[in-house]
Amino acid sequence: MARLSREESRAVTRAKLLESARAVVAREGYESASVDRIAEEAGFSKGAFYSNFNSKEEIILELLETHSLQDVKEIAELLGEETDPQAMIEIISDWALMRSTDPSWGLLALELFRRARRDATFGDRHATLFRTQWQRLGEILLQMFPEGAAPADPETLGGLVFELTYGAAASFKAGPTAGDLVRLALTALLRAYGALPQSVKPSA
């Protein structure tokens, strides 16, 4: 078996640390998760952790960045070549319902931001954490509207769907689900901007 290069070995180590961080934080929460525990469960020393990440905050930021881009990839793959606006709404709404059953990602982001503001470490990377995610989904959503008739820029459109999906409150109560909220919002917008007939109602 060929020996891994230094760069390849470092990439493997980082991937294992990220996976460990995801498991530890999901189990213990952001505040209780420690660098020692993340390194130990990944099979590395604390020194190996700090050779790859400057802090717990940095590894969680990277974890959230990776996850956010994976969301857009999942939605794009589910949509495939679909171009019918109503069908696209159903696909995206079903995805939102599935994602909302695990509120841990939204709660993790809130914990991270709260701690960063308290410790005065909140910076550009925090402020722009979900910007690419929102922008890319918004570009997909724009395809549902008539040319020149979109109600907002791509970042705002994408942000609407992700905020409704990951809003923690929807995960802890009975009633409308995140999928229901996304379906209602997108249907109303498309109907208002001429992409759907006025007679089309959000599905139950």
C-alpha cells in the first residue's frame, strides 16, 4: 500500500477530527465539548488537534461551513432536471421537513454565535458563515420565477428557505412543520410574481 503524502495524511487527520467534533458536540453540546475529547475520540493527541485547528471554535466553524454547502448539493441533486415550479416547491419542502427533524445544526450555530459574541471573537467568518449557502440556493430558486420578476436577490431567497428549515422552534411543537412553512412561503411568492396561477394553493 502506497504511503500517504504529508498533505494526504493531514487531510485524513482533519477529516477524522471534524467527524469526531460532530459526534462529540451532538452528544455533549457546544459548551461541554472539549478539545481533549474531540482529539481522543478521533484517535489523536491534543497536539495533533492544534496542528490542524487553532481552537474548538475554528473546527466548529469549518464543520458548519461544510454542512451548509452539503445542504445545497442535496437540494440540487433532489431537483435534478425538474423545472416545473410546483414540483420544485414540493421537493424543496419535503427536504426542509426531513432536515428540520434534526435541530442540532441550527442550535449549534446559535451556540457558536452566542459564545463568539461573549468572547469578542465574532468576526467576518462568523458573519458570512451561511452567505454562500443562501446565495447558491437562491440562484436555484430564481429559476422558478419569470425572468425579471423575482421578489428578492438570491441571498435573500435562499435565506428564507434555510431560516424556515432550521428555525429551532418548529422542531419542538405540534402544528405546521418546517416543510409546511417553506411550501406556504414559496407558493405565495410564486403566485404573487406570476409563476403560478392564482388558483394554485399550498398542498396540505
